[in-house]
Amino acid sequence: MQGVISQLRNTFRSTKNAVIFRAYPDKFMSFSKQLVVLVGGKGTRLGEATKNTPKPLMPITDTDVFLDYFLRAAARQGFDDILMLAGHLGEQVQARYDNRRFGEARISVLIEPEPMGTGGAFRFASERLAPTFVAANGDTLFDTNIRALDHVLQSDNSLLAALALRHVDNAGRYGSVDFDGKRIAQFREKDPTSEAQPGHINGGIYALRRDAILQLDDGPSSIEADLFPRLAAEGRLGGLTSTGYFLDIGLPETLATARKDLPAQKRAALFLDRDGVINIDTNYLHKVEDLVWVDGVTETIRAANDRGLAVIVVTNQAGIARGYYSEGDMIRLHHHLQDTLNSQGAFIDGFYFCPYHEAAEIERYRIANHPDRKPNPGMILKAALDHNIDLSGSLLIGDNLSDVEAATRAGVRGHLFTGGNLMSFVEDQTEILL
């Protein structure tokens, strides 16, 4: 627990130096809702394993393939449209995913008519692309804040693309990137024989404007070779560095690593009450126009995202039981919260609410001591199952003693927030706990 809090404190400090957040983030709402996943490669380095199976569909467990893990990691960040660009054995990808949902996202699969390379695949799908979108390689898992990468692109109109970068100890093994903290200047070819030097590598996730794709000619091409170096030379290619978990399953040994690591991975979480912690408690808030954000909440959530923590909202909503507003009203408000955070490089993994109350006016909600209603821990325990959360490494912030009690019952460290700036509160708590 103390390790998680210490990491958050360090992230808060770096966030204050690197990012300026608006006091009212809902006034700026530019962000990408489309995720494009490249799943067309042949995976020749895996030999016979990919002869009859696309590389992203390599089995990890008896029920899950690699792409399932990728989708869970990405869909939690607020996308509602996932477009897969398939090629080699693309009908298998289509059969497994087309018209399915992952979280809030609807998946569609488009199969290229012939091998076209990464650039050719984007060009082929150009009419399906949003004006801005996030793209990723479906055979690579990079645990990073994709929303923060999208924010780099959205906040600088001079950029046509931005790349997620991974800092590694031996960049020459992969091919390195010259990066000054804001823009990528040059790409260097990989040289496995060179002396090990730390540096940045391409993490396989990109924020793109469709206008960049339209610069490519029709037919086969590569965004890595034909587009990104050109944008770098023009000063129109941004970047963002992360140190999150990174795995490319292109080799037999890395596929074996995926089968060992991925089923066992758990994520610590930051649980947040809503009214009084995320927004000012105005008694039964349900209208967007009545929303007032708590100071520092965007920075707090962004810092947790950057650290790889799941951010989960757990909120009692007796106003639904009393008939003051509907579940639909509340869901619309939650969508607005997510959209606003997305526009600032942050996201909430999941919203959990309890509409039940012993004094409910609406009969179907009239249940005394419902297991989900705090101080009972039901919402926390459900979220832990849904998101594979390590409760022992997690923390909860609430503004009522019932929040802290629910946390304690779930095996989570609880903190009572009494108002003010949420980011400053968490920084103060870390000083006390260390």
C-alpha cells in the first residue's frame, strides 16, 4: 500500500511540472473515441504456430487469446468504436470479434484484400477513420495511459501524429527514437551488436489525424517507414514516454512470457466516492449543468492513470430509489464525466452505483441493507472481480465514514476526504503514511 501511495505522490509532482489542467475541464472536449487495431501481420518469426492462426489470436489460456488481453487494457480507457484492420487469416479475427462489444466499445472488423503494410491498411480504411483516432499494433501489449497520448495530439494543432514511447535499457536492440520530451526528431535502425544504451523505442500505439493517413499513396506502404520519418523531419510528430509493462509476442520466447505473465497480472486501484470527492455534493446531482468539479480531481485521476492504477467510482445513489432521477439520468452524467476526463488525458475504468435504499419511493429499489450499499463492500468486491484488482494494494477516498468502513470491509485502505483540493489532500496523506 505504501508503495502505491509513494508512486502516486511522485506522479503528482511530475504532473504539476508537466501538465497544466483547466479549473473547469468540461469546457474543453476534444478527444478521440475511435481505436484502430492492426491485426494483419503474418507473424513469420513464430513459425508453424501462425501458419493457421493469426498472431494476435495466439492462445494464452484455454479461453483467452492475446488480443483479448489487449482489448481489455485498451477499452477501459473510454473508447466506443474499435475498428480492427485484418489481413492474414482475417476471417478468424472477424468470426471472433466482429459486431461484439468490449465494455462500452462496439467492434467491427475490416479485411484488406491483399497484404498492404501498415500504411496501406490505414489508407484502405480511410473512409472508416475518424478525424482523429488512436491506433495500436494488436500483437503488442503496452500498459500506458492512451488518453494522455491522445491529449498530446489534441492540444497541439501543429502535430499530425504522436507516438507512445517506451524507455528501455538497450534501445539499440529495437531501433531507437530521438525524442526531446515534446517532439520526435529522428528514428534509428536497430543494431543488436551495438553497446547497450538506454533510450526510447516505439511502443506500438499512435494518436493520429486522418489527414496524416491521406498523405500516403494508395497501395502498400508502411507508416513506420513512409510516414513517421517524414512527419518527424517536418516537426509534426509528438511523443509521450511511459515505463509501463511492454510485451511484443513476435518471438516464441516472448509468447511464452505472455502465457506466464498475463493470466497472473493484477492491477491495484484507486477507488473514489463520487459526490463530495469527484464533484461538489449538491444533493442528488443528476444534471450535467449542475455539475461542479472538486478542485484537483482531474490531476488526481490522471496521475493514477499514469501509474497504471485502475480508477473505480463507487457511489450510493439513493436519489434513484427516491424517484428524484432515473438510472438513465445518472448514466448520462457519468458519460459526461468520462468524456470530460478523456479530453484532459484521463479516464475512469468503471462506474459502480447502488440505487437501493430501505426508504425507497420506488418499490423495486426498496431493499434494506443491500450488500452493494456502503458501508457494505459489495461494489468494491464486484469491481475487483470485473477488473482483476489487487485489493491489498488499493486505496479508497470518500467523504463519509461509510466509505471508509466499506473500504475496510473489502480489505482496502480508506481515507476520509473533508474537502478542498483533492490532489493536495492525497499528497498530504502520502507524507503522513510514509
